[in-house]
Amino acid sequence: MVAMKGVISHTAPLFMAGLRILPAGILILIVGALMGRPLVKGWQAWLWIAAFGLVDGTLFQGFLAEGLMRTGAGLGSVMIDSQPLAVALMSLWLFQEHIGLWGWLGLGLGVAGISCIGLPNDLILNLVTNGIGFFNYSSRGGVIPPLPNPYSLFESGEWLMLLAALSMAVGTVMIRFVSKHADPVMATGWHMILGGLPLWGISSVTETQQWSNLVPSDWIALSYATIFGSAIAYGLFFYFASSGSLTSLSSLTFLTPIFALFFGNLLLDETLTLVQWGGVGLTLMSIYLINQRDNLKLGFEGVKVWGGKEVGEVKEVGEVVEVRKRLKIPNS
């Protein structure tokens, strides 16, 4: 996202969105062919891939690029990186994926963490102050400070970022259905190509000077976003999403603003505020809670009944491994 934000002022958003995913899809198909991955066959597979490309390719990348033109990087990043909440809800509904107390706590801490990282410090402190004023209203007899107008958040295009986050969440869930009919690696490559073509088609009609103002550093940034941010990241993400826990996997996107802060500090000499450091801590804690939610639950319960079998006394979380082996329970 940082690379896209730096380039977008020199190009057109939809052209840039297509350039980010269409060449990346070709790269994934080449690597998949070299690895001997099976080809896509059957009309059902192509229909699922086409729908996958429309949602996760055209809509997600289109909304993201247009949203970046109209919003600040901080709030936009928070809205995009909050999509694990939507993934968790859909996974619970569609696949009965266990989330539990620790999982929901982790998701909440993750949203709080990326908010502390991406939102202005004044806004965070204002919300905390308003919250304290609300709960102490009856005791102080004072006037509750007015909360920020929620509609003001959408005046600069944040709603496009919200639509992008929802599109990404739906696309993450769709890979489970796509992988039933096609190899997840090859399907990922084709969905990026099919999703990128409409973006370039719309760009050719509605946008001008798509590449005439790009400088060499912009092409380097676009190449980085295409190879690392799309080809490698998409290929690995959807490969693991086709079989692993969607909630656990999507929670790793909470790391995005942390990496942005790291590279901002490394390359641009940006410094973190105390609130942002707190956000980093909350985010890392949230990822741990989400990915270890089953072990934490098992460790705290003491006696666990799993699949109708009583596990017995569990005094330490480290014993979970032996328990799983004894009952042949797969790791989540």
C-alpha cells in the first residue's frame, strides 16, 4: 500500500490496480506450470474463478486504488486491515470455524492496535477522553463531550476502502469453494488475470495519461508491488487459505501497518509515537491470541472433552501437543 500511495499521483488508479495484479497473475501461472500444478478444467472451475476474479480482483483492487486517491493512508489502512473481522464472521457462519473467547478477544485487540497505529493520535486521545466522560457523566454531573461525527469519516472516500476490505474478505472465503474445483495456485493466477482485464478496460475508457508521467522510481515501486505484494503474497496467502484456518490466516494482515511503520522508520526516518508503540504491542498480542486460541482454552479449562472423549487433567499448555497426538486431533 505504501508503494501504491507513492505512485498513484503520477498515474491513474484503475490502470495502476490492473498493473499490480495482471502481470502478477501471469507470474503465478508460470511458476505453477514449472511446479507441475494441474491445469484448470471444467466449466464449474472457470465460473468459480471468474467470480473469484470479479470480487477479489476487480472490485477489491478497484475500490482500493480509488480509495487511496481520496483518503489518508492512516485511516484507509485501518479500514483495509480490519477485514479479519468480516472473515471471522463468514467463516463462523459458512464453515463453523471455532473462534471462541480468546479468538474474539484477539480480533478486538487487533482492530484496536491498527487503530492506534493508523489513526491520528489526537483522534485516539479524543475518543478515550469522550469514553471516560461518558462513563463518569452521572457522577460528575457534567456535559458529555460530543463524539466525532461518523459520517465525516466517509467524506474523503473511506467508504471505498471499506468496500475494498469487504471484497477482500469475501474473496478470502471464496477460495475454499474455488479450491474444490481447481488447484488453488493456478486459480489464484487466473483470477488475477481475469480480475485485472476489466480494470484496464475501464481505465482505457475513463482515464488518461496512465503511464506518461511515471518516472523510473515509480516503475521500481510498481515492480515491487507486483512481484512481492501481489504474486508472492497472493500465491502463498490463497494456497494456505484453501485448507487452513481462515481466521488465523487473515489475522496476519494485522501485521501490515507494523511493516509499514518499520520501513517508514528505516527508509524515511519516521519515528513512532507512544500511542503507535502501544498499537504495535496490541497487534502482536492479538495475533498470538488468535493463533493460539485453542491451546489457551485447553490450558485454562483443565479438563477437556473433545469429540465425546475426556482428555483428562491438563495443567500446562505444553501438554496440549501430547493430548492432540493421543486423540489424533489435527492442529488448527
